[in-house]
Amino acid sequence: MTPGARGLFGGKHQAELFNWHHDTFEILQGATRTLFGTHCLNKGFAQGRHLGFQAHLEVTEASVRAWCEESRAELGMSYDPAVQTEVQMLTGLAERTTGLHALARGVYRQWVSGLQRPKIAHPHGGW
């Protein structure tokens, strides 16, 4: 996490996130980098009330297992230091996804708290 974005991530300095990408992106003009990694400089950004992530905060054990099964041949051909093996991805997966979901809940709670909600008139008067 970048120093300016640590509040969004519960004060954490770093976290293990799940990525399933060979692509990357450039930070939008006027946006601020929130996440970076060893193998990829741009992992997340914020621009106003908008957040963008290269990582998947929503993965489940089942989705990771399915992705590994569907892409087993591709994983076996990769010799990139940024690509983990299937065994590495599945080791401790339950604990890792539990931690990731806790991080996601905190991030989304922070994000939602910053949104302005329009006042809605109550059908019986008042707000």
C-alpha cells in the first residue's frame, strides 16, 4: 500500500492479494496510486470516489481452484517469477481468502462511508 492509501486498507503497509493477470495499466491522469507490487508497479488507484484494483479482492477458494484447474496447462508453461505454481496458490488457501475477504470488507466499508447519498423523502413526510 502506498503511504497515502493505508487508511483505506486499515492501516496496513502490505497485504497478499490475488491476481490473475498478465496485463497491467497506467495510472489515470489525476489519479493516485494506492497499491504496487514487486512485479508490477500499478496494482491499484483512486481518483475521487472511484477505486481501481488489479487484484481480485472477491476470490473464493472455489474460484481459485476452478481457475487453476481450467488453466493448468497455461500455469505449467509459465516461468515468470510473478506467476505462482498451482501448489503455491492452493497452499493455505482457506486462511488466505479469509484474510483477503476481511481486507475487502474494510476497503469497501471505507469507500462506502465516503460516498454522498441523496436524501430521499419519506412517503409520510420528513426525510
